[in-house]
Amino acid sequence: MAAEVLSHGGVEVDVYDSMPSVGRKFLLAGKGGLNLTHSEPLQPFLARYGERREQIAPLLAAFGPDELVAWVRELGLDVFVGSSGRIFPQDMKAAPLLRAWLHRLRGSGVRFHLRHRWCGWSDEGLLRFATPQGEVLQPAAATILAAGGGSWPQLGSDAAWVPLLAARGIPVSALRPSNCGFDVASPRGAQNDSAGKGATLGWSDHFRSRFAGQPLKPVAVDFTDRNGTLISRQGEFVVTQSGVEGSLIYALSAGIRDEIAASGAAVIYLDLLPDWELPRLIGEVAHPRGSRSMSSHLQSRTGLKGVKTALLRELLPVAEFDNPERLARAIKSLPLPLAAPRPLAEAISTAGGVAFEALDRQLMLRALPGIFCAGEMLDWEAPTGGYLLTACFSSGRAAGLGALAWLEGQAMAATPT
């Protein structure tokens, strides 16, 4: 986006990428359908950016969801709005959009340099790049850094830029996983051999071997964040080898992660039968079951079965199954203790990064005039649903406009009066 703005402004633009091809994480984002943006009204849209709403709002005011949709159509692709309000390309894929975009950029004179890893600056202020042919030094009138966060490093965003900027005195908030899964903490001390002797992290071997990979749906989740705000969501998530992940967990991940960082653990409460009212459920669970097992009884009276029943067995003391009211209440509010977020490399996106306070309104580093930052390397986060890509597009455009204005200002300053 920055290159597009600059090339349209008549500036010669070179794009350097450490990978053998560009846009690898963009292509991954479209693997299950490229969710470009969201159709919800602007105010709830802005609320998705949490503590960084104030900084993201001006970027989206200049280039928000409507402008992004118009931009996609200018590339010759159409979009549609899904039932959830999410906006996708008509064919759902990222590759056709990327191909059309790169074709247009190359047509406007943008030059791409692949397998060029940025390594900071030389003593003379030249950009340093490591290439298969050796180090390359490159002068630049202005530089835009869009080096990504730290998730999915195999696609290029490996956070190697963090020490390069820190060495120049640029404040960088610690990178943390966002839109991530979590490891569970067994409340009953179930052993997880892979976690180490005596560890109580993760599912029991029995539960993990039988149910890892299975979805829990429909379920609702309640979580109270650090501010005391109760957040409730309904949807689905997946049992993993060590915990949970999936859309419902991702939607709450920022608050869960922060609670774990502050307190050492977090607890979410699962409603395994969100369509049932508690009094009715108590009555069905209390119905005499005769010689049937509890699992058969729950399935016949409530439809509860499979991984949901197994989760009750995994998390509840055995005595709870002897009290119909307590069991019914547990089905409606089952505590699931979470011990740790999954590693940053596995997360969908990254929290933390270059502090907005280190940038001016045009996303230029105050301490390094002529150097701009954009995208996921900035200190913000948002849930999935089109919010991540929208802000990346808009910040890239803003950095491009900022660099263009900087170059024009430098040219004017150099012109004799």
C-alpha cells in the first residue's frame, strides 16, 4: 500500500522482501477464505482495536472498510458480504487479488527485490541487506518499514527488526501472541507426560488421545477481564493436544493472555448447552436414570455426548455427578483453567511492537526522520474478522502518504528561495 501511494506520487520505489516471493502471510490469511474487512458500523468497528482505538481511528477515517472495498474493485475483483457481516473477495481467494495488485505495481514502476533481508543501517546511514550474493548497501531518501510482527516466522515475520530499532533507542513493546490458543491447567493434577515429570499442564493422556482435534459446538464462553467486565461469546472452538484454540477462543484471547500475565492463570466458563435454560436442564438431569450410565443418561435426556461429556469427566470431581443440580450447573458454567498462551510463532497475529508514542501523525519515527513504520510491527492488536487486514492496509497507505509528504518537504527545503 505504501509503495502504491508513493509510485502514484511519482516517486521511484523499491520493495525489499526477505522471502523468495512477496505476500506470503497475506496468502496464508486467505487460506480459508480471505476476510478483507467487515461491514459493521464504524463505531463498533473501531471498538475492536481496544486501547489503540484512538491511534487507529484516524487511519481508518482516511482509508476504512468502504475505501478498501472500492480499492479491491478497482483491481477488477468483486466482493460479497457473508452472513456474519465479514467481507470477502467473490472467489474467497487471496492469490488472484495479490497477482492483480503486483501486476499493477510493477506497471507503475515499482521494483521488487526478493531474498533481501534488512539488517539495519551502515555507519554511513545506508540500508543493509543480506542476500544470497552477499551484503548489499542501499541509499534511500525515505524508508518505510513494514516488517510484520512475530507470528508465523516461517513466512517472513520473524521479529528480527526488534533489536535493530531498540539499538537506535526506539521504544518497542514486547511482542506477545494475539488471536492465539491456550494450554489448559488440569484442576485435578492430571499428568501430562510430554510436559515433564510432575507437571500438571494440559489434558490427561486419556482425554488428549481421544479428543484432540475435535470441535466443541455450539458452546458459549463467559470471561471476566482485568477491568471486571464480563464478556460473553457463543460459537465454537477446538480441543488441541495441550489445550484449546479456534474462533471463540481467539475472540477472547487478548483478555485471557493479559490475565495470565498478571495473575499466572485465567479461568473461562463454558456453557455446553447454550440453548437450554437451567431449570429445564436440572429437571432432565435429575430424571431417574435406572441402570443406564451417566453418559447414556445425559445423551438421552439432554443430547450431551462425545467430547462435551468427556470434558465434564475431565474437569469435574467424580462426586459432582452424584448431584443432579450441581452437575446441571456445571454443564451451564464449567470452569476451564488456562495456564499459558501458545507460543508467539503459532499465533495468528502479534500484540506489541513499535510504540505509537514514538511516531508522529504520519507514522514517521520521531527519533529517525525519514523512517516510517506500518502494519503489524506497530503496537496494536485486533480480533480476526477483517479488522487486522483493514488496519494493515490503512497504516501502509498512511505511511506512504507520510513518506511522500516528507520527500516533498525535503525537496522544498533544498530549493533555493
